[in-house]
Amino acid sequence: MAGTEYSGPLAAIGKLFDYKNAIICDPELSDTDALDQAENMLKVLNMHIVYMNSAVHDVHVAYVSHISHITSFSLALCVLEKEQEEDNILTLAGGGFESTVRLAKSNADTWAPIFSENAEYIIEVIDTYIEKMKLFKEMMYHRDMEGLKSLMEEANKIQKILN
């Protein structure tokens, strides 16, 4: 799993695949010669090969990849709809906004088919995401500082996984 929000030859990055994960789904369904060739190619690229059932893969990427893209696209649409002054976006947007909407620059021709093909799992993720957004909304509505801090402290636990 590697790449950026950019595509095309000008977006090429040297050694992009070094030490990244390459997921091979359902290897038992592949021709052994083709599988060997693919594995050898991935090893030449210095990739870490992970084997996974395709349905398991689809569930997990919905949570750790696809929702990030949908969130980014949604935030960009929200800001473009509500913030009519481009100068305000440029003046007030900090690093958090820029990093959050970075994925909204991704190619729609790439992502629309992914969203469509994995819709069942992504919709489940969106429902969970909306639940979490509603929790934040409720805490803010009631000015529940302790509740907000509790939600954020729970979310901070992701640091232990990502560090």
C-alpha cells in the first residue's frame, strides 16, 4: 500500500514501494507460476508481502483507507460550499486542514470504482463514522467539556498503533 494523491508520470517517486506492504488476496486461487512471478517481482521492489482473504481485505481497507478518502472529499465539498471566499480558505487554513483535505486531490477516475466496488463495507464504515460525528456534535451542543475530552483521549490511542 503506497502512493500519494497525485497520479501520472510526473507524480512518480523513486523507491516508492520500498518496505511497503503488498497484499496478495486469495493466493490459493492463483496459478502457482503466476503467483511465484508476482512474489519475485514484489521482492525485487523490496516490498513486504502479506496474504489475505479478499473479503477480509475489503473490510479492513474500508476502515483504514477508503473512509479517509471519503472524509477528505466530504470536507473539501463542505468548505467549497460554505466558504465562498477563496481568500478566507487560504488565509485561515492551517496544516491540519491541508493534511485532512490532501486526499481530496485524488483522481476521481481511480476512486469512484473503488467506492462502488466496495460499497457494502464502505457504507458500514460511513455509518460508524457518522455515529462518531454525532457523538462530538452532542457533546458540543451540551457544552460537555469532559465528554469531548474523553472522546479525544480515546481517539488519541491511535498513536500507540501508528508510532
